[in-house]
Amino acid sequence: MSMPIKNDLIDIYNKMSNEDKVFMIELMRKDIVVPVMVTIDETKKRCVHMHLCDEVPVFLNGVYIDLNLEDKIRIKDGDFI
């Protein structure tokens, strides 16, 4: 990405309201994953990449923007390290 575009994006971001930011994240939700470390016991750990929830992927929580993850972690036998 060239610098002029980056600078334009920074300007746009600085002018955005929190509602605008929520809208932007909702547009990008299919491209966002959040790594979550799952620990079952001392020997079984796994980093799972969770997607944002389809129904309410992002919402305002006061001045913060919360990401709402899928409601279940899907792990199969043998997935642990």
C-alpha cells in the first residue's frame, strides 16, 4: 500500500465515530479471526482461531468496541498439542 493511501486511511479513521468504526468492522468480519488459547489440562493446549459471530459480530460497549466471537469452540480429538 502506498503512503498516500495509508495517510488517507489514517485521516478517515481519525474522523470516524465509534458507530462508523463498528460498521467498518462489520464489513470486514469475514476477514477477521481471533486466536484463543484453549487449555484442557497440563498437557493439552491448543490455539483456536475463532471467527466473529454471524448475528452480532461487533457492538459498542460504552466507549469501547467489543468483538463478539462464535459461541462454541470446535475442537476434534487429536487437535491438541
